[in-house]
Amino acid sequence: MPKKRSRIVFLLIIVIIVIILLSAVIIYANLGTQSNQLVAGVKAGDVFTYEMLGLWESDDPNATISDTILQLNMTEWYRVTITNVSNPDISLHTLWRFKNGTEIEADGEMDIETGFSSGGFWALYAANLDAGELTHPKGLDKVVVNDTITRNYPSGARETNRLMLTAQFYNVNDPSRFYTDSRTIQFDKETGMLVELFNQNVYNSPEMTEVIWWKLTDSNVWTVT
């Protein structure tokens, strides 16, 4: 009889330990989920205006300048207006104005958790990300913030997060043809909004270099220039 009672007590202890361990796992998982919940730093009515520039260089007679570069150099400004925020989804309206007076308008959405975007503008991130944190914890890119620097504006200094990315892309029909894509993306830490983009693409066949540059020039959130 004592042996049977001891066995029952032992089994009860095992059950209690298992319950405690399962509870700890559940609590840890919930904490991890909460820590990955991102918050938008922009609000409806926020406006951001950019200047855009495209550079192209090549000595290869087979190389031709792309329509993208030509279009960038015909740009007067590009404006992004936040129309609605419902975490993690942000709705926005873009207005692309060219030097000849023509305009292109579009509506889009951005999910700051996955990085999925529609409507053309994608460079919007969550607020208050720190170095080493994933920009899109529920996305596939697994890109982390490299560091945080300070940018000075007439309205004062602002913390700015920076991403530095490099990747190679191959032609699916001819793997010997590829290009190297290098990007430095700077976005305001408080709002998550792009303040500067430098994107250089170096092609091997034909040999040429393309540079895409965006810079924030105006906003109603802070004084930029």
C-alpha cells in the first residue's frame, strides 16, 4: 500500500511539473508575440515630399539607359500623403509630378509587419525600431536595422535608422548575366518614414551602372529644409 501511494504521489509531481513547463512555454510565446507587435509612427494627414534623381554610366556600346532613370530625371517632386492608419496597415495616396506638368496619382497600402505594399511606395517602417531589430518580423526579407544615426534639420536633430543591403540577381534565362544591387535606406525613427534612399545597380552584361536617389525635401511633420 505505501508503495502504491508513493507511485501516485510521484505521478502527481510529474504532472505538476509538466503543467508548469507548459505554462512557462505559453507565457514566453505570448511575450515574444507582444514584443514583435509593431506600431505606426505616422498618422492620417501626414505629408512627405521627395526629390528624385537618376544617374547612369556606361562605356559599353550595347548598354542603353533605362526608362526608369529617364523618368526620375523628368520628376519635379513625389508626394506621399498618409490617409488612414489601422495597425499594422497604413493607407496612403501618392502624387508624382513631372517637370512638364503631368501627374500620376495612386492609392496604396503598406503592412509594416510583413513589408507588403501596393500602390508603388514601399519605404515606410514601424516607429521606434532599434538596431538589430527586424524591420518586418512577419515578412520574408529578414532585414534588420543596421544602426541609428542623427540627422540635423532646421527644426532640430532627429534619430534616423539606417539599412545597408547588398544582393546579386541573376537573369533566369542566362545566369551569366547578373547585377549587384546595393542600397542604403535611411528612415526617420519616430515616424518610420523614408528620408533618403541611395540605390546603386551594377550590371555585368552589358556593363553599366545605375543610381537611384530619393531625398525628403518637405513635410508637415517637421521642418526638413
